[in-house]
Amino acid sequence: MSGPKVVRIRSEAELRALREHMLSLLEREVQRWQQRAQQLQSLEQAQLTAVLARRNILRAAAAESDNAFYASQVKAEMAWLRADLAEREEHAIEQRIAQRQRVRRQQQNAATVLKALHDGGVTVDVELSQALTRLAEGGAEPDAETLLARATLSLSPREQGEALSQAQRDIANALREDASGLSTAWHAAPIKRDPRLLRIDRHIAELQLLQGEGFATAFQEALRAAEAETDAQRRNLLLDSLVLDLASAATAFRQQREHLTHLQDLAHILSTLDAVTQGELLREVAAADTDVPAARLRALADACQRAIDDHHQVRAAASRRAALLAGLAELGYEVREGMATAWSDHGRVVLRRPASPGYGVELGGNAGNGRLQVRAVAMDAQRDRSRDRDVETLWCGDFSRLQAQLSAQGSDLQIERALGVGEVPLKEVEGLAEPARSVSAATERSRDT
């Protein structure tokens, strides 16, 4: 099919730019992983070395690689980084939950011991009594387990004889079992808990870890108020309400964080492409945080994406025009300075074929979307029309060589639609009287026959 063609081209420069874009996103992901992983827990050097080594391999492959395969590799690596970070965050949250449960258990044990001491009439020193009281009321005691162990010994029947009731001895024995062995046994004691408190602890731990201690303060105060409520019905209502409020806050924050992360990634890419023109947009993005409404974060992300797409489209269009013109020049077509600009300005350009006087090839269409029209054309209405079919056949061979040439250089030129030789009359355009004439004049008037 060597008549008029609709083709799609992706230049080597365009394909390379796409790989560089993917690499830039990966670099951003690696940077985020390294920073966040180090904050969550000590990052082992072997882990960091492995991640950076994989990044360096992909960095080197960006110079020359198949785009589809390269994209799959980059996506796989980014997915691993995100999964690893999510696992680290989950581990950190579980540690915080365990800490909250340990504190709660110490508080409950302190209250139990104080009651047993009071009911049994057991006297302990003032310092110990005050520390137990603070612990029972939710205060922090750095040596809480030691304090509880000392108090337990005070309840020992061996020291108090028969002064303690059987119930008090049971309490002492239970506490002593909890405290036996290592000091960490205090937080290992199994106790029955309201399942709502477990959910509340998880949400609070997540908010503290991901958004900061201050954000969870109001919820912690609400929890203390609910736990201090003596009326069972009201306590249940307070806990139910707190569970719903925390779940909503945690979900909203996760969504906000995703919006903000996506926005920051786009801004990072845009800053490497056009930091000067897009300075105002980039400054607003830099000032954005999770307090900014989701709708505004999405709007900013859309603006960044449009700016990135526009930049890539302009660059890609220029590289496509340049690749085709350079390829045709190597095949012997007359390509002059300014033709790329003329093509952009007028939507088409005509190249002479000196080996076939009076004939040439027309390139047209919007290079921005990659779909172009190419066809052999005649420049002389008074020509010998019997040569038209031969010229179209010659153009067919030239086009095949152009495809092979561009492919060898890393570009991709594919035919989407084509007509056969002689299926439509050869298009006539006004010829170029002299090589020095402006290309815009050569393509100012044309007509289809």
C-alpha cells in the first residue's frame, strides 16, 4: 500500500523522555521510602544497599530500553517499595498498640492492687501509695512494673499471715503470676477487654504515627472521659461514638495523605520540566498539607498534570517532526532550515525529491498527537501524468526504508491506514521555483485532484 498513508510516530527522543519520566517517579519513591523507613525503625544497611542497587540498574537502563518492559520493571519496583513501607508502618502501629495496651493493663493492675491493699488494711509507704495512685489514674511511671511488683509483695500471705481474705490472696497470686520472671511479664497478662477499645487503640496509634501526637490528643481525652463514665449506658454511647469518629478521621486522613503524596509527586516532575513558568503553581503545592481540602488537592494535581502533559506534548511534537525530516533528508529528500517551524505553523510541509524532478512528499497533520498524513505529491500541473504511478511506487520503497531507518535509531513509525497506488489521483501542490524560497510559500496553496 504505497498511496496516501495515515501513520503514527513515536520518536526516539520522545520514548527516552517517557523512560526518564518513569525513572523520575521511581527516584521520588525511593527517596520517600528511605526517609520514611528510617523514621519508622532503624533501616538496615543491607536493605538500603539492595534498594539503591536496583534503582541504579533501572537508572542505567533508562538510556536505552524497551518502554513497555521498562515500565513493567519500574512499576514492580515502586509496588515493592510501597508494600514494604506499608508493612513497616503496620509494624510500627502494632508496637504503639502494644504500648497502649501495656499502659492500660498497668493502670488496671494498679487500681486492683490499691483496692486490695485498702480492703485488706495493708499499709505501704507513702511514696509507693502515691505512685500507685498516679498509675491507676493514668499517669506515667517509668518504673511501673517495679512498683506493681513491690505492691504485690505487700499483699503476700506469707508476710501478712491470715490477715488477707481468700479473695485478696487470689488477687495477689494472680498479680504475682503476671509479674513472675521478666519485668515485661506485666504487659503479657491476658485480660478481657472491650473490643471497641482495641479498635480505638488502633485508630489512635495510626493517627499518632502518621499524622502526629497532637492530632490524636482530643480523641485520647474523649477516651479517658468514656472510660471514667460510671453509667454503663452512657459509657457505651460514648465509646460507640468515639469508634465512629476515629474511623472517619482515620479514613479521611489516609485519603488526604494519598492526595497529597500524588500531588507532591506531580509537582516534583513538573519542577524538573518547567520550574520557571509554573513557579506560582509549584509554590502553592509546596505550601499544601493534609489540612488543605481534598477538592483543592485534586484541583492542584489536575493543574500539575495538565502542565506536564502540555510540556511533553510540545516536546514530543517537535521531536517527531525532527525525526521524520532528518530521516527523509538521509533518503535524499530536500530538507531546509525552517521546515519544522513551517510544518508547525501551517500544518503541513512539502519536501522535494531531487531524483524525481517535479515530485516530492507532503507531511501533514498534528504532530502533537502522533498521527500524521504522508503522501507523494506532484509539483507541476503540466507534468507527464503517466509517471505518477511510478513515483508512488518509489515513495513506497522510500517509506519502507524510512521505517527501518527510524527503527534502528530507536523511533517507531507505524502505518494506521493506507491506500493503494493509483487508488486516488496524485495530489498537486504548487512547486518550489528556487531552493531558497520560503517553505511556507511552497505550501501556501495546494489542491486535491
